[in-house]
Amino acid sequence: MHMPTTGISKFLDRLLRPLFDKHVRSTTIIDGVDLIRRLQAYTANGYLKPTTYFCTFDITDLYTMLPQEESLDILTEFLLEHGYTKVNAVPIFVQISRLRSFL
């Protein structure tokens, strides 16, 4: 990918990936072993029922599926919802407004 925004995208990924991963770990299955462990725990806790449905999905290209402005709004909401007011000591609204200037 050699788009003008590739550098920004990589920077944001390095900056936000640890925050995102921290909050989605409990709902993210990372491999087959993790899946088996979670299914065992799910069963042990009595959640697995004959009526339980499982689904999977794969987002092949998130960057083109969401408008850029909407993506920034979602990012802001995620950070605020999880109690972040700053990222690397810079207020998130300053960070977001800087990003908007690139759009």
C-alpha cells in the first residue's frame, strides 16, 4: 500500500494498537488453541446451550469500508468510552483535530 496516508495509518496503528488490544482481548480469539480454551471455559460456566449460535466474519479492508470522518468519530468514541483523555500525554481532541487536518 503506497497511498499518501500510509505513514499516518502506520503511526496511528503503533500509537493506538496497544490501547485497542487491551480492551478487546476478552472478546478476541487469537488462534485455535485460544478458541478451544475459551470454548472449554464457556462450557464450564454453563453458557453453551443447544440453542447457541456461532458466527465468524472477516473484514478484508476496513480502511475502505468506513468513511474517514466516521472513522475518526468512532476512534474518539472508543477512547472516551474507555476513559482516555490523552494519548502519549497529548489530549485526544488535539490528536483527532491534527488527524482531521490530513483528511
